[in-house]
Amino acid sequence: MSKPKFAMYWAASCGGCEIAVLNIHEKILDVDANFDVVFWPVAMDAKYKDVEAMEDGSILLTLFNGGIRNDENEHIAHLLRKKSKILVAFGSCACEGCIPGLANFSPINEIVETAFSTISTDNPQGIRPQTSYQMPEGEIHIPTLYPVLRTLDSVVDVDYYMPGCPPESHQIGAVIDLVVQVLQGKAELPPKGATIGAGNSTVCDECKRTRNVKTIKEFSRIQLMHADPELCLLEQGIPCNGVATRSGCDARCPTAGAQCIGCYGPAEGVIDYGARLVSAFASVIDANDPAEIDRILDGLVDPAGQFYRFNLAGSLLKAGKSAFQRSNV
Amino acid sequence: MTQRITIDPITRLEGHGKIEIFLDDDGNVANTYFQIPELRGFERFCVGRPVEEMPLLTNRICGVCPEAHHMAAAKAADAVYHVDVPRTGKMLRELLYSAFYCTDHTTHFYALAGPDFVMGPDAPVAERNILGVIHKVGLEIGGKVIQMRKYGHTVVEMIGGRKVHPCTSIPGGLTKGITEEQRKEIEEMGKWAIEFAHFSLKLFADVVLGNKAYVDLILGDVYTHQTYYMGLVDENNKVNFYDGKVRVVGPDGKEFVKYSPKDYAEHIAEHVEPWTYLKFPYLKKVGWKGFTDGKDSGVYCATPLSRLNAADGMATPRAQEEHDKMYKTLGGKPVHQRLATHWARLIELLYAAERWVELVTDPEITSPNFHAIPTEKPTEGVGIVEAPRGTLTHHYWTDERGVVTKVNLIVGTTNNYAPISMSINKAASSLIKKGTVVTEPLLNMVEMAFRAYDPCFGCATHSLPGQMPLEITIRDAQGNPVQVLKQFVD
């Protein structure tokens, strides 16, 4: 009997998800033993047209990482959706846009303008990349950038979400174990739409730092103090996002002395990450006087980034979605 | 009738690259275009963010070498705050970075470049990969490569907090130090890394240098360009990955300029072409003269070989010995033959391992003095490190609160965009002539032209077997396929 087929693809991503998968070390052999890897550009050499030639639904499991930044990304998303029984939005970019989703705060022309007018750019004629360009020898093409970065589920139907930037390797290993058990009839798949490879609580619940339910008089910057290594970072005034962020990473950043920046996305049941974080931060502010509250909030120098750092593209704001729909690009 | 050869998509790249080869009426190569289709816009959307987040945000430019962006960003943020990182802080960062270098260079050599030499450029496709290498030289080598990767990532996690996208570098130093227990563990792994580097150099000597055909290939003209070379050097003009000044030597090997990171924009400019999303850096004082080499063209190269060419030597004893051996064998500095980059990379691997042990055995490495609180008003700063694939420059401007107002980035591989394009063109032009039957080994010889640079859009491939698959369609002027050639495509 032939083995079920497995695929992994990167759209607009950094490659960190692929490295996280490689970091499962010997468990990669389980993937090899239980699956026929049919498409994985980082690891093997099948082409788009090989995928096109497959029967619809013939790939059992596809892990799709990266956001949808251009027409090529979207084309492959549709193709893999059609060919896959189970499509997983793998990693923060595919789930909620991740850091590249911060681009949605700016119009696309500004993004291109900025890149091609930096102080080291020698561009007196104001040249901009053209999606098709006539060279003396013939016409050449590059993909069309979309006005906004979109999440995978804004272009195709997604079966499961696996958060993290990147997903922690032990979580990837656990998901692989589960799928292998399902294949052996020893376990069942979670309901469609579920978040997999993560916890159901918050990073705070996994964090070993001491919490005293203390309120704060001001927000601090991590570089402007020597933070106490044992005490809750938020109680020290450092804007740590653990309270709104899904568990599953073992609170890795706070354990290393750095604030949680929210890469595992909204905790279970949280509809809008930013809104939850606003309410959490509000609850630790020790003031009732509006002027005093304003002064304390001024300590958060980048509220938009603080509250929507990883999930702008997938948030309720859906920043840029309407712009996308209006656009003819 | 103009013919056109399209290599698209090139898989096993970070993102997607595309090569267009145009043939003239006679069937010779008329021109080649190497296109990069990606633009994510970090220079725009980092504006408005607190500068201490830059080492976390710019990590996400590349998940394969996030350590390089993390370090360059942290150094730029230090400079923004005019803060001097305590000695222990600097050493911890460089220790993390040295361990990362060992992992990165190892995987490139064994998984990407090694197969061309160990198996041969024209070996059967099925054997010309890491598995073929392991079968030929022994199973235990595969285990060593995996061990080296694990050790490197273990150190990155101990100091950086995470295996991918480290989080501990902040303006003025780090958020944490290491314990004596961790120190001992890191030292043991470092000693093992030195032995592994020696082993790798010996393998290279036996397999490559012991084979006249390979030596001829390295020394031949197909893979040679006479350009300027760039690399970071310490106060003794020795190679350094984490800190120092940027030194550039000319095609004659003489120092052209040595500049402090803050002055980079006086020396580097970026040329724009309308057919790609990536820019082409060049030496401003020489000027952009197109895709051409020689001392009148501002094109420069920033690779392991470039770093060795641009420096007077290595700062550690065993790496210095290997450095001298290479230049003696290849006829002195500078070496223009791009395939020698693989040799230089292994010498850097040994240097990184030696530096790793030097740093971790320093009595101050476990000191709690790893962070200095910035006291000055934040303004503007530049941070430069050597990424494995080239000099990496981050430049930030902030307001008085340390909120970013402007960003400029010149990323490792970008430095080499023009030379890679030239190498592809030269290899294609040398290998594809009127009447040439375009075979798979021939395509691989074209690939070897840019594989030497270890371009970052390919660096994610480091730890897995295989070759870059190419699909080449030769079309007539009407766009009809005349011949389709495939390699590694089922």
C-alpha cells in the first residue's frame, strides 16, 4: 500500500518554519517512514507542475507557511488547497500575518517607495520594479505585489491552525505523533478549524516568574533597567504580551529575560488579540485620574505595534482588507 | 531567431528566484537575467517601532540566519543609544554568533557544495547529494554533521533564549548571562567543533585538492571574476565576524578603503534595475559600470573568500595555518577563483570554532555584568556584522524616545547580487555555445557558479540532501518550446 502524501510550502516567509521542522531531528524520520513527501521546495525537487498533475485531494497533509504577499503565493495556495485533504496554516505568517503583516499599516506604494529611495539607493531616475519589462532580448516578468499581506484563510479554506514564530519543535513533533496515530487508527483528528500544536491557556500560565498581582505606575523599557530575573516582567512595567498570548512555547522569551512579543497569537477564546491586551494592560495600571492614566499610557511608545505586532493581518481590524477589495491591483 | 532559456522556478531557494538566459541567432548566450521576485517592506514597517524591538523584528527577515540580523540590529540599537556594551555582553553575543557560524558553514559545505566535489559535477543525479556523500565517505560523517548542527543550535538557545529567532540582545547588552554549568557544557561542545572543523578541512584536502581535475576546475576561467572584496576586520586587520571596521581590497589585493560602520553610506551605493525587486550594491567611489569586473567597476564581493582576501589573516592560530596553506596553494592574495570560496568557508569554520572556545574560556564570560543601561539620548546608529553570506548593515534613526523614524538595510546576500549575476552569465556563456547539447551536468556547472556564494535565498536548504532542481525550457522567438530539459524533476 502506498504511503499517504505530505507537502510543505513557503509563501512570503523567512524560512524559520522550515528550520523549526528540521530541528525535530530524528523525528523527521517518522515523517519519512509514514509519509511520501511529494512537495517540499526546501528539501526536495518537485515542481509546481508536478503538483498540478496530482489528483485533487491526493495529498493527505500540507503544512503551508508564509503569508500571501503576491499573486504567485495566492496561486500556490489555491493549488495546494485543491490537492490537499488537510491544509494546515503553519506558523504565524500563514495564521495571522506575523511581522511582515505590519506592512498593512502602510500603502503598498509607500513600501516600494521607501525601499527604492533609501539613503544608499542610487536611483536618480526614480526607477521602480516593473512586473513585466521589455529587455533588448525579450520580455521578462516578476510577480505582482498585493496591496496588503493576507493570511492563508483569507484566500482559501483552512483546516487547522498551528501558531508560533516559528512553531516550537517539540510542538511540531507532537503534531506529527498525533497524525501518525490517526493514520494507525489510534487517535482521531481534532475538529476542523482547531488550533493544533499549542496550549489552551496563556503564556503567563506557563511562565515561572513570580506574580504578585501588583499594579504599575509607569511602563518601562527593557533596555533602560536591569530587570529582576525572578519577577513578572509586566509587574516591573515591561510591556510583556504573555497575558493575551496563547501558551505552547514554554514561555521561552520571558524565561530568557525578554518580554513575550506575542508570536503564538491570541489565547483560546480571544476574538481580538489587541483588544484583550488593551484590557489586560488597563487592569494593571495603578491610577484613576484620567490625566495620570494618559501619562502612564504615554510610556507605551508604539501602541499599534504593541497590540497587533504579529496579528495585524488576521485581526478584527483586518487592516487593509477593504483596501484590498477596493483595489484593482 | 532568438532563443530563450528560462530557469523557473529555482526551488530550494529562500523565496523564489528565476534565471532567464537569452541565446542569439548563432545559439551563443546573448544575455542572462537573475531576478528576485520578493519585497516584504521591512524598511517601511519598522518605522514607528521601539528601537529595542528591532533585534526581534528584523530576525524575521531570515529564519535561516536570524542570528546575523539579531546581532546587527542590536549593534545598531547600541549605537542609537551611544552605549558601550560591557565586555561580557560583547563576548556572549560573539559566542552565540561563533556557534551559529559553525552550524551554518557546516551545513552549506556538506549538503550543498560538498556533493559537487565529493561526487563530482557530472556524477549521476541520484548520487550527487548529501546521501551520496555519506555513502562515499562513510555513515559516521552524517552523524557528525547532525551533531554539529545540534551543538550550534544548543548554544544559540542557551544564550539567545530560542533556537530560531533569538530574543536576548537589547540595547546595551543582553537580558541574561550564562551559568558556570552552561559554560562548561558550551566549552565541551566548542572543543568538539574544533576537531570537526579539522576533520572537514582534511576531507576537503583529500577529496578536492587530491584530485587534479577539481583543482583545474577551481583554477579555471569559467568561475573567475576580478572584483573588489569586502570583509570586517579587527584592529590587526584579521577576520572578525562580530565587530570591527569594513575593509575593501581591490582586484590587485591592495587596500582600497577601510571604513567605520557609521560611514558606510559614503562608500556603498545601490543600483536599481526595473526587472527585479532587489538592488545591486557597489562601491560608490568607483561607480556603477554595469555587470562587469575589473578595477574600474564598483562591483564587489562579500563572501568567505572575500573576507579572507580583504584581511591580513585569521585571529586564531590553527585557522591562520590553514589560511596560509590555502593562499600558498592558490598563488597568494587575492584569490579570484570563486570556487575557492568553499575552501575559505571551511577555514572560517575552524576560526569560528577556535573563537568559540577562546570566548567561553574567558574568566569574565559568566560575569553578571552583561548589560549597561543606556543613559544618553537616542539618535541614530549603524550596526555591522559579517553574516555568513556577506557584510550586513543595519542603520536606524530614532526620535528622542528611541522610536524608529527611518531604516536602511543592506543585507548579506544583496552585496553579492551583481557578482552572482555575473557568475551565472559567465558560466552560461562559457558552457552554452552554438551547437551545444544542453545536458544535466552542464546545467549543474551553471548552478555551481552561484552555489559558491551560498546565496541566502538558498541558505534554508542547508541541512537537507539534494541539488537545486532546474527546469530549462528553450523557446523560439514565438515562445514555442523547442526543447525541455529537466534535472531532479520527476
